[in-house]
Amino acid sequence: MPLDITPQSPSPTGAPPRLLGRLASRGWKAKLYAPESDVAALRPDDLAAAERAFRAAVAVPGPTILGFALLRRAPGAAGLVLAVHWWEGAVLRRDALRLGGRW
């Protein structure tokens, strides 16, 4: 996956993330979450950008790959980060990419 690695920080509120929907592309399937503290500020175009980024990032088709994605404010910068997590056997992998935004 051609994504930029970014550090992941814990939720500032400690609250569990909210399920926003599901992403799917070329055999990849992921549930999309966001920290409760970020949900109110998300706009429909933010969710559309996350979906476009997910589809572009998983351009390589493969067998069904299950995972989850977390959409959150980028730490220390404007914009959003989409962190994608998936399993390869028993190993959990993670990669992320920075999206445009207005934070």
C-alpha cells in the first residue's frame, strides 16, 4: 500500500471511537471509525476524501483482506489522517496517509 507512515496518538478523551461506515475496494474491507472528539467537526466531503484515499491506496487487488480505518485530525498539522489497519495472518499491519482538510 503506498501510504505515508504517521505516528498514531491515543484519543485525547479516552472515549472509544465511533463507527462511521464501511469501506470496500478490490477485495479489501474495512470499518471506518473516528474519535468521538473529532466526529462533530467532520463534514461529508471529509468522509468522501477518506473513501477516495482508501480506494486509491488499495489499488492492488488481492484475496479478501479485513481491517479497520481511523479518520482523525492530523497531530500537529492541519488536515486529517486516515490510518488503515489490516491483518496478514496473525500480524496486524498499519499504514496511514495525510488527507487535505481545514483543521
